[in-house]
Amino acid sequence: MSIAFISHPDCILHEMGPGHPENPERLKAIEDLLLSSGLDVALQRYEAPLATREQLCRVHDSKYVEQIFSRAPQKGIVRLDQDTTMNPYSLAAALRAAGAVVLGVDLVMSDRSKLVFCNVRPPGHHAERKRAMGFCIFNNITVGAAHALHEHCLERVAIMDFDVHHGNGTEDIFQNNLGVLYCSTFQHPFYPYSGADVESEHIINVALPMGTEGSQFRAVVTSHWLPKLEAFKPELIFISAGFDAHIEDNMAGLGLLETDFAWVTTKIKEIAEQHASGRIVSVLEGGYALSALGRSVAAHLDALLG
């Protein structure tokens, strides 16, 4: 078995300024660890295409999409919010990041691969329908999910999000779409200070207090996520794979380890094999402690491979 590994050199060229935690070294750390661990031999590599305006506008307001295109700088840096900037390469990187997920969907739906990992940046799950924020420009995973629903005529897709931050953008975009099950664990109170008071039939938010460790994380996934996911019977599962809940990541205050990311990946894979023909598209979100990020992605991919 292999994993379709989708990335693009454009994603390395996106930079948001000196000292910014969301930087090109993140992708390099992942590549280095996969090489040193030997996991690179299990990867089938693909270059991410550019997402189209049509694909973006299924989840983003068309005026917002045009604003991003028009504000993309020819030189220097343009600030979209206090945490999110664009350099001359950022638009291409953002289009590749969203396009990677679209390609991932096409690969699993055509049976060219069962498992996909999108090693891309900028991340996406904070980008709302009409707003960039939290290092995110386009909401990559929702672009892919909407593509699955629209182009492949799926009726039920699930998005599982274990990033340390609540995926406010994903919730904003799919809050009224019962064809998308969104399950999120996140530190609270913490940026973006949302999600803790929202839960519905298809939005399962689990707020975790600072200091939460692996055993507590596993308990809430077992009690809150897995029964909902099993009952939903997804035809395709997406993973918002953020690794900033790792104990070594000082951007936040949770205490997860690589083994916890591997465990939740295995649980998701079991349900994918039961209901989704094993189809999983995983997309990189956060993770800023470089060594921990590399090890965590390796554990995640190893668990996907089984």
C-alpha cells in the first residue's frame, strides 16, 4: 500500500515575514523526517494543481476570492489580518494548497489511491467564507469537500479536525450543510475563541482545557467523535491534520504525543474502511515545533499505512 503525497514547490516560496511560525521550514522538516524514517518509499508523489475560481467559489464568497486575487502583491508584503500576510508567491501557494485537496479527492474517487496526504501551506481551516485569518487564505479542506459533493456526487463526507485551534472557517462554511459531518477537538479558551458553544447534529465540537493529555483526548474522541462518525457512514473522510496540540509545541498548551495522533488516525481509518471504501484525504494544518511536526506527520502516515 502507498500514500499519494501531494505538494508543490510554490508552497515553499510563501513567506509571511521574519520570525513567523508558519514558515517554509515546516514542509522541509516533514520531508526530512520522512526521508530519514524510510517512509518516503511508501509515497507516490504528485504536484498540486492550481485550484480554479469555480472550485474556490463553492465555499468562498466570489467577492472575497476576487479580493485575494486583486490584493496579491507583485513585490513586498500585503497584510490580510494581524497574523496573515501575502508575498508575491502567496497566491500561487494558496491556490496549490486548495488544488492539492481537489486532486486528492479525484485520486481516491478514481481508485488511483485510497490514501492521500497533502503536504501544503498556507493552512486553511481558519479561512471563513468571506475572511482570511489565522495564517489561512483559502479553506483548503472545504474546497476539496465541496468538490467531492459537487463533482463526484457524494452525499456524505466527514471532516475530522484535531488541530489545537478550532476550525472556525470550516464550521462557518458548512454550518448549514447536513451532508458534511464536522468533528473538532481544540484547546479552549484559545484562539480563535469560537466553537465551544456550538454543537448540532452535524457539528461536533469538543473543547479541551489547557493541559489536556493523550488519555483525555482519546476518551473524548471515543465518546464524542467515533459514535457520530459511525452513525453518519461517510463516503469519504477528510482529516484536518494539525499537529500543534503536541506537548512540544509552545504555540499552545495541550499535551499530545505522536502516539496520540497515530491512535486517532487508526480509529478514523477503521471507520473509513467500513463505510468509505478506505478513502481518506488528509491535509496539513498547524504544527510549529519542527521536530515534533516531522515526527507527528510520520506517525500519522505510518498509521494510515497500517
